Amino acid sequence: MRTAFVPILLLSLGAGGCARLADIGSAPTLSEISNPAMQPEARVISLPMPQPSMAEQIPSSLWRTGSRDFFRDPRAKAVGDLLTVVIDISDQAQLRNSTQRGRTNNEKAGLPNFFGLESRLPAILPDAVDPSSLVDLDSSSTSSGNGTIQRNERIAMRVAAVVTQVLPNGNFVIAGRQEVRVNYELREMRIAGVIRPEDISNANTIEYDKIAEARITYGGRGQITDVQQPRYGQQVLDVILPF
């Protein structure tokens, strides 16, 4: 076991340890200047694009059709345009339920007289049977339950989204994603939904509560997130174990 551990240790030191040892006593080395378009994050980008169209020119007029100013309309209006979604969720809820239920039943039935046929019952039924008390049923049930929910959520973010589709009624379908990585922890924000063009402000922003069929997710992955989650084996046992 020790003989196999030594080559693994030497290999790890050779791969990343030498670079770390070279930085001892000095500041981290800056990376070389390179073409930003060659970065892995921006090497190949494919987004929905609108159909080419010619701008309508009105002679002797400074006003453009559909514009809110004399220069240009900054709001998103076609597939591929960008807009900023302002998310400010402050949700607080407190629910408490208490239920109690009780029920008692008692049923008795006998056959002391039945056209004289009750005299034949001892020949059919056991000797201990009393015709006046053939059936005697009792039942009782009680249940109680208590439940409490306390929730307090606060999310304040701004994320850029892209118009991916223009619906026949003029509404926009938007979708956006934002990723931030700090050290070995990645935070991801996703948003999608349907908006009305008239709800977009002059600053080309829209509030989250004006998005229909909104789908907002905020989470992450990384070393800290992995530690906070139960191991896969424990999750499997929690599902399959009946007790």
C-alpha cells in the first residue's frame, strides 16, 4: 500500500505542486494578454437572431415609428434583443394547522322472532349463539394532527435576458442565465417566462412580477454545496427504506 501511495504523491506534486511551490514568497504571476474572442466562454456563441428588416424612413421627420425618443428606442423589441430583469423577492409566510377528530360506533342486531324460524337456528349455528343477540359491533377511532410552516425568503438580483421568440399576439418569450464562480464555488441564476412589450420600462428593464409563467432558479454547485448535501448512498437509502 505504501509503495503505491508514493508514485501517486509524486505525480500530484509534479502536476500542480510545482506551480504552487514556485509562487512561494512572490505574488501570483499575471496571465498573458490574448485575444478575448479565443476564451472558452466566448469562442462559439449562437443566439436567436431576428429577420433582417429595413428601417422605415419618414421624410422631414425626426420621430421614428415605435420610438420613445428622438434618437432610438432602447427597449427590446425583436428576437435577439437584451433586457434586464429586476428580481426583488421578499416572501414571508407563517401557517399553522391543528386538527382533531374522534368517532365512536356501536351496532347491535338480534333475531328473537322470525316467523317461527328462529327455533331452527340452534340446529344450524353453534350452541353458544343467542338469537336475541346475533351481532354486536363496536368501533372507536381518534386522530389528531399539528403542522407549522415558517418561511422567510429574500432574493435581490438583476440578470440580463434574451428575447428568444415573439408570439403571434406580440408578447415576448425571454430566457437568461448568469454564472458566477468564486474559487471552487459556482453560483447560477436562471430565468424564463413571457412578458408584454409595454411592461418594459424606458431603461429596458422589467420587474419579475410582470413575467407570466415565470421560472426563476437560483442555486449553485461546488465544494461547499457538496458538503452540505447528503451522500448519494444516504439519499438512496432514504428513498427505498420503508422505516
